[in-house]
Amino acid sequence: MSILKNAVSKKFLTLCALLPSYYKTSEVCCIFTTRKSMQIRKALLIAVSALLLFSCKKASDNVILIGVNAELTGNIPVVGESCQNAAKLAADEINRSGGLDVGGKKMQIQVIVEDNEDKPESAAAVAQKLASTSAVAMIGPNPSRNAIPASQVAESAKLPMITPWSTNPKTTLDPKSNQPKKFIFRAGFLDDAQGLVAARFAIDELKSKKPAVLFDVAGEYNKGLAEIYKKTMEANGVKIVAFETYSTNDKDFSAQLTKIKSSGADSLFLPNYYNEVPLQVEQARRIGYKGDIFGADGWGSPELLTLCKNNCEGLYYSTHYSEDMTTEKAKAFIAAYEAMYKKKPDDVAALTYDAMQLIIQSIKQTGKADRLSLREALATLSKYEGVTGTMKFHGTGDPVKSIVMIRIKDGKQTYFKSVNP
């Protein structure tokens, strides 16, 4: 014990760096790095030493560690909560069934959840932290702005990463070679497909002749999807009459919306997040814009209805999943999630559950629980029937899958139809 205590004593700053962010800003680090309060310092050293001993034993004996890099705080905490909940549900189901057979030994799954604060730099730091543990894989981050930098860290560390919600192609592509990264996968579709479906919907369903777009120019997801939509519309002979931008955390969109209204736009595409859309819709209607408004999977949270109230009635958006989906796997997931959390799962929860199942099925298939074996199993997977539908892989980390169109009707997010890109 004294040897471990001395080793820990020499590594105060390292230990502090490994603590969750909410401890770093507290007096804990001060206690570790000063000579004040020696009794508290000694007690903490003993506690940390015991924790390290316990953690090492658990990780090496009978536990498979899976890290979750989630947005528990920041602009979209509902996303992080859903991701955390679904990951823990998937692990709980396996553990209650007796665990996974690895090398003839039953092993339990332990989920380690870290808050990335919905910040790109924090998401990368969390990825680095999880890579330094014995975690065999990382779930998340979710929005592309966080998933892209985290994927660079995971790829370098050879840590298999599955992002549930990121749809930007940059997440799984190497920025230098433009070839698929080897250790990065996703559970959702690509924005290439979503942009195509959005354009088809505007042309075929909305009969739009003068489409407009309003998007966050600072967001990888928003900007990328807006550009794909614009390119697809123009390829179909439809000119975008207004292509307006704003920056993250802006609250006043009146100038951009006035330009959109003046352009004569008959449809407005909002490839933005659920926490921003309600204000944009409300301001659009307030200035007298009467055209169609629709969006993409960033809308996919029950929180959208809470924030938007009646203003979003009749609007459409594309997404990954609907609680109205009738497969047995989807029904079982919804029932289990509601039983554990007393509320219905959203898109991120369903995608996270599928991401966890990809890891679980890969471990079952190989009987191994190390990073390289898991990566090889994921890379050679050709098809998986998930809660969010059939995923088909073609040698990359990007599944091909159908896209669900949702209509907000009678204050509910209702299934409209599924579209194959």
C-alpha cells in the first residue's frame, strides 16, 4: 500500500487531469496539489489508491469496459442523456443474462460515461482519456462538431469508435488521404443520403420551386447538410433563392428570415438542432413567412415539441427512427427503455442502442474483447438488423440504411414514410 501511495503522491497533477471535469474545477485539485489539510489529503490518497486497485481488478478479471463520450451538459444535454441511458440499458441486458462469453469465460459489460460538455476540444480530450483506459471501444460523440475531432484521437489511438448520431462524412474519412478511417464507424446514415432525400422531399412532396435554406455556418453538420441539399437541388434544375447563415448561439434570425421572405421562397430547409429550430420557426411565422418549413435529423428529440409548442404543427423532418416502427426488435427496445427510464426513447437513444449492439454482436462473433479483434469484426460486418432498421456495410464504417420522414401532427412526432436513398 505504501508503494502505491508514494506513486500516487508523485502523480497528483496526473490524477487531477484524469478526474471528471466537475472535480477539476473544485477544491479537490487544490487539496492534491498543496500541503494544506494534510488529513484530508491523506484520506483522499487512500481512497484514490483503493479505487485504482479496485478498477484494475475489475477491468482485468471479468469486465469489458466500453466508454461513452456524451454531451451531458452544454447546448444539447438531452442528447447526452439519451446516449448514456441507451448504452447502460444495452449493458444491463447483457449483464442480467449472464454476460458475454469471451475465451470461455463470462464477462460483464461496464459502461464508463464521460461528459464532453458539447465542446469539440472537450470531446477530443475525453477520447484521449478513454483511449488511456482499458476500454475496448468508445460510443459517441454525437453531433458531428464533436465527433470529428474525437475520431481523429480515436483513430490515432486505435480505439474503435461508433458515433450514434454524427452524419457528416468527415467523421469517418481521413482528412489527408480522404480514405475511410480504420477504427471509426457510425450507426446512422450519411448526410450525402440525407441531403438527397431532403431535396427529393422538397421537390416531390412540397412541390417547391423556390427553396431557401437557413443554417449555422459554424456547425459541421449544419453547413455540410445545407451544401449537399443545395447541390442536389441545383442538379435537379431547382435554384436556391436564399442561402442564409448564422453562428452558433445566435438568437435573432430576423434579418436572414426577412431576406428569405423577400426572395419569394416557398420552402425553407432548416438543417439545425432541436434547441434552435423552435425560435427560428417562431420568428419566421412572426414576420409573415407562410411557406413550408422542414428539417433533418437534428430535429429528432421530444424536446423539440416542448420548445416549439404549436408552431411546429404540420412540419416535417428526416431522421433515423420512429417509435411507430413495428419491428419486433424496435418494440422490445422501446418497452425496455420505458421500463427503465419511464419515458420513450428518442433517435439518439435508438441509435446508441444499435451502436452498443454492434459491439456486443462483434464480441459474440469472435469470442474476443480486445480493440483489434473488435475493429476487424466491425470492418467485416456486411449487414445488421437494428432497432433503427437494416444496416448494410460495404467495406467502410458508414452503413447504408433507409431514412424515416416524420410529420408533426396533433402535437406528436408521427411516422410519415421511409425513403431509400
